[in-house]
Amino acid sequence: MGKTAGNRDWAQIYAIYGIEQWQTLVFLLFHAFVFSLLSVLFLIYFDQICFFLDSFFLSGAARLAAGFTGAVTALSAVCLLFAAANFLYSDVPLQYQMAQRMVSSVGDWSCVKTALDLGCGRGILLNAVATQLKKTGSSGRVVGLDRSKRTTLSTLRTAKLEGVQEYVTCREGDVRTLPFGDNYFDVVVSSVFVHTVGKEHGQKSVEAAAERMRVLGEIVRVVKPGGLCVVWDLLHVPEYVRRLQELKMEDIRVSERVTAFMAASHIVSFRKPSELVAGPREVRLDWRC
């Protein structure tokens, strides 16, 4: 197996975190196999298929119809295989790499005493933050918040496997009403989570958008003045930027597009100003973010 940027074996990382999107992966691989098999059958039995279709089409059209159907079937198999490969890559390697990018955007972890990972899931980003705290000898702690108690227990297990359990605390809670006081955290991070809030209403619904904006408001509330927030998410980044401008956040940066789970994603980072001032904020496109 290849080595990651941190010189770790991918097999080790997969062993710790597993595959979260395995149902989707199995679905895609199964249908890719079915379409691949159908395309091979079209190729092997092409003449027989054309003979069968002759009774339904005009002369010469049967071969065209059979060829077109076979080509579409083969193309579908390729697309499904590509989608499966992207999901497999996005589920662990990409999330691990993006976690390293996100933690590297924080200048000095030794000064961080409290950090929050919103929607911590398996703990890939959470443990990356804890690793930075450990490396810098910080006395800080990172809190992982998730909607499921079962998930938080699993996250604590991965933190133990990573050797950072003493830097990690996990809590169950509602991200729309964070169970923390105002101006509590030095750093808030979140990885491919905010877009899932309100999905029961439909991703494009007004209700879902309002739920996501509520989460952003909660992030701003709990981070300290001058604190840094780094959010990597899918699909809705432009609306996040508009909301952050309305909230008068400073140093808003948007990374380049990264395809994750077959969708566009970006990292958005910003600081909560020490004093809120009127006027729009500039959005910076930071290709190093």
C-alpha cells in the first residue's frame, strides 16, 4: 500500500476508520457488475440480439438499436465504476488528506485550549486536531459533537487507536442548538457535515437552508472573538459565504473546488472579529486553504 503525506500506510488508516459509505459502495459496485455483464453479453451475442430485434425494427435499424443499447450499457458500467472509485477515495483517503489541510490552516496549535469538531463522525478530523495538540505539547482539548451516542462511542475508540484519547472528549447533542456557552472555543472545525443538517426537508428546500444557516449562527456564537473556524462541506458553500458576510465575519477564505462523493466541495475558513463592525466583508479565494 502507498504512504500518505504523513508517511502512514493506508491499510492502517482503513483499519482504524473503516468505510462509512459501504452501503453506497456496494450498491454502485453491484450495478457496475450487472451493467458490465450485460455489455459483455451484448458483445458476445450481438448477432443473435440483432436477429431478435429485426422483428421490431425496420431493416438495418436493429443493428443500430442493438449497438446503441450495448454502448449505453458499457458506458453506464464505466460511470458506475468511476462513481464507486470516487466514493471509496472520498470516504477515507480524501477525508484524511483534507483533515490535514484543515488543521494546517491553524497557525499555532500550542495556543489553542479548546476546539470543537462539529459532526465528528468517525473522528478523522477530530483525531487530526488532537494529534496537533499532542505534537505541540498543548494542554488543550478537542470536543467532538455528534447527533448519535453510538457514533461518539465509536469515535472514542478511534481516538484510542490513534493514541490521542487524553485530548478528546465526545458529546451527543443537537448542532442547531449547541450545548456550549457563548465565546467558548478557540477553534471550530467541521468536515462534510453541515450539508446533512435539515436533509429530511430536502436538500434544496427553504427549510433545509434555514437549518444550515442556523448551524452557522451557532458556530459563530460559540467561537471566541478572534477565533478561527474551518468548514469543509459539499454543495452549499456559496450560501455559507453569504451568511458569513451578513454576520460580519473576517478573513473569509474559500479554497479551490475538490470533488468529493461525486459533488463539488470547498473549504471555507473565517475569523470571528474581536469587535463587530458594519459593512460587507471581502471574500478571498485562497488556493492554499
